[in-house]
Amino acid sequence: MNDRERFLAVCRGEKPDYVPIFGFPGSPGMSRGAMKYTHDRLVATGMPAHVGGCYINYVSQDVESWYRYWGTTGPIGLDFGLAWGAEGFRTEVRVEDGFEIIEDECGAITRQVLENDITYSMPEFIRYPVRDWDSWLFYKQRTTPRQFMSREDMEANCRRFDDRTMPLVISAGSTYGTVRGLMGTEAASLAIYDAPDLIHDIVQTTLQRVRDDAFPLIERLRPEVVGIGEDLCYNHGMLLSPAQFEEFCGDYYREVCDCAFANGVELVAVDTDGNAMEFTGVAAACGVNAIHPYEAKAGNDLFALRDEFPEFVLFGWLEKECVNEGNEAMIEPEIMGKVPPLLARGRYFPNGDHGIQPPVTFPNLCRFMTLLHEVCDNPEGEFPRI
């Protein structure tokens, strides 16, 4: 089996030759590398320096060498888009009191640690780009593409992906995640009540761009996965009610799912943090059949979800902190208590529940990967078994 065939077998509840350690770029677990300081820590504690996967500017460098060394895998994405040339915004970056301040023409102000593109800590969003109708209309005008790829050029680019041996993912944007990113959680939550027309316009504008830019690619390439990125849950559940999700996001989700499944897509997968127990049912009612990464500490229970949604494809759920220094005793119970029973039920991709953290050690990651590969009957990887 190649990566694509193995991925499809797991998604369909069939038995592959072995279960892959698979992760999406937005929630890679142990599968796609680490931020620079975390990568440096792995090298300092024993990982060979030639192993890639170091994230710089939020892109994993030489992820293929990480795949080979650790015996992991992931999807491929497109290296082209159908629309570009939006006017954009002028941005001013300055340093104040040891922090980087970023301010742009929208009026957005962000404060973050220096070198945050290789560290990553959560920035402080002092002011968001969209605060009312006027700021939204300005933002929309400045982010509207001005140039579009011809059908002939689209076809030439697409042909390069026709004989793929790895699963392909195409993004279909975001609903509440877009609103929250533009307004902030508090303002977005208030706007649901105080300015519902504004929320609808943001979501409908996003949907129209997905129709224009993603649907033609889905129809032509028939990818294995269509992805939606939301982060609409926190540690106790959804950031908006199921009724509000239906009002503002339901039609968007159904249209994306209709396009995807009409074109042979295997998964419509949503990336969300937090407790996704309630959201799993909400998303499934709209046609979604996968969520990742199901964080362990947020109260998710994949055993309960498997009972309730036997056809749903589940990802992650292994506590990332178990590979941190001093936590090696957590590794065996975390893997053995979860992975074998979930693999027996099928449609599960085991992995860490987000990204690797700076306190990781190379020996602990080797211990984790050794056991995880064993229970998955996975022979891949060059790392030393412990």
C-alpha cells in the first residue's frame, strides 16, 4: 500500500497493512516536526541534527526527512491558488519594552514576544481588524482578489497532482473561526446578538470565495480531504450554541459537504481545539465526518464518541505532555489505555493531540514512537527503538 491507499483504508474502516502516524499541518502531533526552539531541544538531547521538520514562519522545513526518521506521514497540499492580487494593508512593526508591536491600516494592533515566528507563544491581540461594519467593509475591500488563474493554467497545475500517492487536502475556509479571528472571541460573541447581519456577511463573503477558489479545485482534483479550520471550542465546549452555529454556519457547512462528497472526497475534516464532544454531533449533522486533533486535557472522550458515531473518523487524543522531560512514566498508560481499543474499532489515526512542546526530550519521543509504532504494526522510521 502507498500512503494514499493506507489513509483511505483507515478512513473506510478497512484493515491497512499498517496504521500510519498521520497528522494535519494545523495539528501535527508528533508527525510533522516542531517549532524551532523545540526542534533545538530535540537535537540538544540526542536527535541527529540532519533531521528536518523545524518550523520557521509557521512552515515545517524539510518535513520529508522528519517523516523518514520518525516513520510518520501527512497530507499534501496545493502549491498554487486560483486568485491573488488583493491590495492588502501596509503594516508597521516596532519593538517596545522587549516586545514586537504590529500595527496595520485596519487599525489592528498585536503585541507578541520577539521571534514569535519560531517560538510560538500566543500573541496579545490589543485591537482586532474588524470592529464594526465600516472596518469590515474596509477589510473586505482590501482582501478581495484582483487577479484570477485561467482555466488552462489551472488545468496545467492540477495535472501535477493527478498521480499522487499521498492524500491531498484542499481548504474550504472557515466560518466562526474567520469571524473570531477578525473580531476576537468577546466581540464576535456579542455581535452574534447585536450585529447578526455583520456575522452573516462575513460568513457569506467567505463562502463565496470558497465557491470561486476551492470548489473548482475540488471538482477537478477530487482530493481525499476537504479541510475546514475553526477552533470554535474551548475547554468546556463550543464558543457558540448549536442553534447559533446552525443559523450562521450550517448552510456553509452543508454546501461544502455537498460539493466534497459529490466529487468523491473521503473526509470533510474540521480542525478545532478544546472540548469537541458536543460539536462532533453538530458537525456530523451538517455532513462532516472527521474532527482533529481531539485534545486530551479538554475533556474529550473518544470511546464515547466512537459508540455514538461509529462511522466518524477520529484523530489524535494522546496527551502531548507525556514526551516532556520527567513524564516518561505517562507514555505507556497513555498509549496502551487508548490506542489498541480504538484501533480495534477502526477509523482512528493515533497521534499526539497537538504539537510537541519545548520540554520534550529525544529519549522520551523515542520511547513514545517505539510503543506507538508497535501497537500500529508500523515498521517505518529510522529512530532508535527504546
